[in-house]
Amino acid sequence: MNIRTLLIDKAIAAMTAAGLPADTNPAVTQSTRPQFGDYQINGAMGAAKKMKSNPRELAQKIIDHLDVSDIADKTEIAGPGFINIHLKPEFLAQSVKAANQDTKLAVAQHAQPQTVVVDYSSPNLAKEMHVGHLRSTIIGDAVVRALEFRGDTVIRQNHMGDWGTQFGMLIAHLEDQINQGVDLDSVALADLETFYRDAKKRFDDEQGFADKARDYVVKLQGGDAHCEKLWKLFIATSVKHSEEVYKRLNVTLTPDDIMAESAYNSELNNIIKLLKDKNIAVESQGAQVVFLDELANKDGEPSVFIVQKSGGGFLYATTDLAACDYRSNKLGAARILIFVDARQSLHFNQVELTARKAGLLRDETSYEFCPFGTMMGEDGKPFKTRTGGTVKLADLLEESIVRATAKLAERESDLTAAERAEIARKVGIGAVKYADLSKHRTSDYIFNWDSMLSFEGATAPYLQYAYTRVRSIFRKSGVDAATLNADVAIVEPQEKTLALKLLQLEEVLDQMISEATPHVLCSYLYELASLYMTFYEACPVLKDGVEPSVRDSRLVLCNLVADTLRTGLDLLGIEVMEQM
């Protein structure tokens, strides 16, 4: 059910019948105030300006041809030419009943499903995941879930960094330990951060170590069996760490989704040859460079995009171009979504421009760089430990559960210790995820434990608790929600407002999918929970004296609220619980 789409179709038909140009935008929006109806058709103003006519007169012509008698009981012209649509309570009631009986809550599958490649998370396999990987991982996963819910075929791509100089450095450091008598099978790599830090210190300070590390990179790229054995040890250790984090985060990435940098190695020479053959890349100071006039600076100097180093080595640029070719031409993607830090914007602009010139991206493929802002500490600087170090993501998630446990201990409960522990896990992880996802993707935000774990306001604990409150009504009523099939009557204004919000889930998901912005779903769920509280206070459900038919009608609304909260939170990767 997408009321806005339904009204767009009806508005276009009316505008065409009224003699307006076929490309006229009906500009259908949700109304901001009840007195302006439930939806508005605002296209008369724009059309009147183009046609040099009176917008109110044009709006009247549109209304004269507008067939909404099946869904609206009133249309009116307001202001300079707004058309207000007041929906029928009967239409809303029938739609709510249908949604309550549908496992997808009346959210339709895409009429023309697409193949969408989503590149997200992408940690560096030389170290453990840190807080900088949180946003890429959970924003990408929420969008993936929404795409699949609407029926698209999603191919997850975890573009893990598993190549480059850092691995030569790590291999050289590991081999030195082996040469000192440490058995390879007993080398402890559990703390990759410490191992990486020690190797990096040697790379920066120790005479000859950097040259040795670079030599090992060449050997690794050349297929040296010994180097490859050590390299695979790092990869296996890092992937294990990542999988533990994904499981705790309730993220849908699996080892099968890994398409690491090294996966494109065999194609990199071909990419460079193609760019040279098409005169897209030219030699400059021994390197192969693409000069992009489209991204020239204010002095008219083209943007410099290096695709091969002077020594013949490849870069992220080369790998990303190969990834474009694979995703567009081999996987046949209609859309490619890439969730990476906003500081990479220039790089991905360069990648797309170069790939399109070379035919590595088909015209039919939309290449969408989806940047995100930074998680900041209370000091307004990038989030760090108290000593200024990088915060491991696993440690952050563990602390979230500890803090949630303490928060829940303040509340009275007759639940068992095991049940309380499970709830604390869901609350703690959910709090971290919702606090991040509820901010606009491109915004920086301040990380604050107290606000995100609060049971008041726009937080995961508030929404999780709202869900349990709705479910408790059915335990008290003795009514089985699964078999509830009552007729719905929309009488009170709070019932109508709640019903209308429930029926707007598909519109919200469309916006989230189109713009890759999970915060719109977060806002919707919070608004829904708030409207439910208002409805519950104004419209008694289980009180003595409530007619059985009224009770059951309102129970349908309650059940659809619970199902919508659960479904929406699940699309965000946040778990709910039946009791709290």
C-alpha cells in the first residue's frame, strides 16, 4: 500500500484530462497539518507558472477531473492552488485490516525488481575492526535489508583490504619471529592491533626493514608460496575477528560476501591496458595517470588520478576500476551503492568518471557513492579512547551490553537472570545502532552513552519498550493476535492519525532505498510509537464498558503497530523482545 503513489497516478490522469502537459509534476506530498487534509497535490502552481495561467483556476480544472471518490471524502483548494485531499475513514479502515493480515504489512514488492550491488563494511584485514567501521557496516546493512524486503536482488560485496604494503610489513615481521624459533602454528595473532603496531614501528624506525617489507609485497604479488602462506594466516585471523563482530552486531554479511581487493589482481593489467589503448591514461613521471578536466580546480588544472605507480604497482584506484567492471558488466547491476567515509568523495568521483569513459560502467548502471559522516566524542573530535587510541568495535559493543545491563538493573523485573542478560544484549547493541542510524547519513554526530541508552525520546530502548507494551495488551486481553481478523472502524481522530501513519511504511521504505538514508525509517518508527501512546491514552482498548467490536477494532490497530515496529526495527538490524 502506497497512498502517495496511488494519488500520483490519479493526479497525473486528472492533469492530462485537464489539458496539462504530459510531463507535469503533480507534486504530491503528505500534509503537514490535519486542517490541510492528509495529502496535497501541489503541481498546479508549477504548471500555472509555465502555462502563464491562474493557479487556482488550474487547480479547479484538476479537481474536476480528479477521480478519488473511492479513497477520499473531500477535496478542496487552499491558498494559491494547493489541492487538499481528505481520505475516507472507511478506506483507511479497510487498508489497515488488509495490512494486518499480510506478512509484508501491505508493502508491495517492486514491480520491476533490480539487481543491486552494495559495497559496505570493507575493513582492513591487517587489523581488527574499529569504531570507524561501524557506520559503513550498519548503514549499508540496513539499506540492504530494505532493498530485499521490497523484492530487489541484492549482492553484498565486502571489499576487504587484504593487499598492499602493510601486508609485506606484517609478513616480514612474522617471518622474523619464525626465524627466531617461534613455531608458525603457535604464533599468537589474537591481538592484531599490537602485532600491527609493532610491525609499523619497525617499518618506520628500523634500518632496512621497510625495504624488506616492500620486497615481500613484490614476492606476494608474484605468487611466492611462502609469502602467500603467511598472508593467508593474517587473512584467516582477521576474517574470524570480523565475523565475530558481524554476529554481535546482527549484520547479515557472511564470508561468502567477501570480495576483497586481491580478488581483482588478475584483471589489473588488463584495466591499465584498456585505459592506455583508449588514451584515457597517459604516462606522467613514469606513472600511468588519468587527467580529469571535469574535476578541474579553480585555476583550470585537471584532477590527477593515478592508476599505476611509476614502479608498476597498482593502487586502490586500479582495484576500484576493476570492481566497477565486475559489478556492472559481469554481475549486471542496475545500481551500485558504496558506503564509505565522506573523505573518499573525490576518489569515487574520479573512479566513476574514468570507469564510464572506459566502458567499465554501463550506461544502465547507476553508480552511487553514499558517504557518511564521523562519530565524534564529547569533545567534538573523532571518537577515541581516553588515552587517544583507536576504539576497537568489539570493545565498544561489549561496553554497550555492560552499560545496558546496569541500566536494566535499575528497573523492577521478575525475569530470570538469563532472560535479563538476553534483553541487555538486545538493548545495548540496539542502542548503539539506532543512535547512529537515526542521524542523517552525511552528518557527524556526538557519541553519548546516556542519551542512546535512555528509555525516553528517539532511542532503541524506547522503541523496544514500546513494542513490549503493545504485546502486553494481548497477554492481558487473552486475544490471540495471530488469529485476530476483526473489522476496523476509524472513528476518533487519534485512530485516523495512527492508521494513516501505519499505512505510510512503504513510502518511507521507498525514500530510504532511493536515498540510502536509514534515518527516515528511524524517524518514522519513533513517530509511530509516539502516535500509538497518544492513541492508547485517548482510545481505551481493554477498559470496562468498551464494546467488543470497538475493542477488537482497536486491537487490530495495536497489533499492526507492534508488527510494524518489529519489522521496521528488524530492517535496521535491531532485535525486539516480548517482555522487558
